[in-house]
Amino acid sequence: MSVTAAQGHPQLQTQGLIPEFFADEFNVAYWRELLMPRICTGKFYEKALDSGDKVTIASEPTMTTRAYTKGQTLAVDTTNSTPVEMTVNRARYFNFLVDKVDMKQSHLMISDKYVKVALKQMQQDIEDEFFTSIYTQAHAKNQGATAGESGAYDLGTAGSPLALSASNATDFITRIRAVLGEQNCAEKGKMWVIVPEWARYLLVNSDLKNASVMGDDSSVMRTGRLGEVDGLTIYVSNGLVTSTADKSTGTYVLAGNMDAISHISQMTETDKIKSETTFGTKFRALTVYDWAVRKPEGLVVPYIYKA
């Protein structure tokens, strides 16, 4: 749009004397950081990448040991284990057309850029689908107002989310660690938690400002990096499921051991084909994927709101 001219003064742009300039690159786009690769495992699924739609994982059997006295007759026990099955049921695609004329006349490589954007969008849509599904699959003792084997930890419930503030933010993280510990899932280097951006703000302004809490040389106020709290690596995402029914906005936080959830992406095929009905090229891709919670004991789902 040209600078406004006084009444009667000519606009030279309308006379073709001031050209319109087009930038030689695309405007920047912001994408949410993808977290599925950091919190899931692809273990056991290497062979399934090439063929098959189901993976069966054997579980370690439950064993019985007994006290022994000299000369007694030994009881004989049988072993029993229930395998975990994962079926690849999900698929997602994109398919868009770029007209031959547009491709030729544009000063930008629009087809290459569009494919990259579509692939990023597909990855983000898959993660949104993951967040919407996974929060309902935690072990019953890893959620609610009486979480943990001891029932000692309030993690919030639908209708009564846990109020989170700067004063109890670190206590909240240590509750998650305690629940995982009581389920024997607190493995060093494998624990994680995903919080919304507003919870990150509370954590940064909590006693994490004291570097000794984090075990770091510099406080988070200086580095901006949350790192780990009580062995849990902290991630931040705006993709977590929320509900406006509770308080202001309740958010289902995800936390756990990375061995609890398995993810497989079986196929990503990208094609470039000429359109049969118009002069142009169609760009399309198909991804087949799925995930499964194979150890619900290793998934914790608190429900919180900003106090």
C-alpha cells in the first residue's frame, strides 16, 4: 500500500512508475518442537519397518520363590507371561497441486518449499494426535488425587485439578518422581515430564532459581535452561490436552519413563507426479505409524491449572 496522498495529488504507483518488489525468500514460520522422539522408544520394531502390521513383544514371566526346609518335598510352579501386542493402525497423507504456470513464473522454488512445509505439518499433526490419545492410558495409580502405590500424592482429577504456583512447582515435579519410584520405573536418564509454557514460567520463578536445586553451576535465571529436576528431564509443549471445564484451564501433563511408550513410523513415501486433468504437478506423501503404551506403570498423567 502506498503512502496516502493529499486530494488531487497523483499516486505514481497506479501509473506504473513505482514498481512492486517481491522478497526473494519465504517469510519465517515458527513450528512447535517435536517431542515424541525424546519420550518414546523405537526398540523392538526394526524388523517391522519393512513388513507386517503387528508387533508382539514377549514379557518377562512372573516367578515364585518359596522358603525351604531340609528334606521337604519341592512344589513345582509354572511360569506365566502376557505378551504386549502393537498394531500399526494409523496413516496420514498430503496431496497438493502446483500449477505449471505458477511453478514457471514464480521467482521462488515453491514446490520444494511446499513439500518441506507439508512434511513439518504432518509431523506436528501426528504429535497432536499422540497427545490427544496418550493421556488416557496411564496406570490407574499414576493419576488422580491419591496417586502412587502409597496413595500419598495428589496429581489432580477431572473437576478438581491440582493448583500449580511458583511456591509448589518443584514439589509437583518431585511428586511425579515419587510416583514413578513407587512403580519401580524411576530409571536414571530415562525419566521425563512435559509441561505447558505457563508451568515452565512458574518453574523458572520457583526455587529452581537456586542452582543447587538443579545441581548446576548456574541458575536457570541465568542460563534459561531447565534441564533436570529430581532426575526428570523437563520439556515444554503447547500441544498438551487442555479442558476449559476446570478452574481457568486444566492441562493434562505427561510424564514417565521413555521405555513406557513405543512408537513406530513404518513408511514415509513421497511422490511427484504429473496431473492428468490440468497442467501441473501433484506432490503427495503417505506415512504409516502408530504407538502403544506397553508399560502403563511408566506413564504418569497429572492434571493441573495455574493457581
